[in-house]
Amino acid sequence: MRIVPTGIPGETVAIDKITLEDDYATSWLSKYAGDPATQYRGARPRGLYRQLDRELERHGRTINHPSNPLGKLILVTNTKQSVALLQQRAREVLGADFPVTVKLMP
């Protein structure tokens, strides 16, 4: 795990892995759903996703900051339910055009 500044003084984000793809670095964030009641399976009311949303917002600021070489976010999860939920939350929080991919890795 690496701690990377977001561009806002004093604010950082934890990145699980950074890889080089094409001409930019890619930030990887793992969100595994082990417990059937975990938020990443959609088991929580919509208002309880604030912690996830804040984390996505920090990743968005990091990737959008001009001094940062990161150009894409990859969210990794282990259930199909989690893929759908994370795709929906990422698009809602980061916007439809933000460079984010959700990968299923059981």
C-alpha cells in the first residue's frame, strides 16, 4: 500500500497498488466483500455509503491533480454484486467520464 497526496494540503489517499499502463500510472483499490452484509454487496441503505463515497472522492482528486502522474482508477472486488454496486457508486461520485474500471477478481 502507498499513501499518496490528493493535492489538497494535508489530505492523502491509500492506494493498494500502482501500475504503469500506456503513458500513465494506474491506481488500484481493493474492495472485497467477505461478509454477506458488507456494504459492497449492496446490503446497506444508500445513505450509509458515505465512507466509500469519500474514499472515491479522494481518489478522484488525486487522479485529477495536475502534479500527479495517475491517470486511471481500477477498483477490484470479488463478487458480481460488488461489481455492480461499485460501478454505480463510482459513476455517481466521480462522473460518467471519469477513467475508472471495476474488475471482478474472485
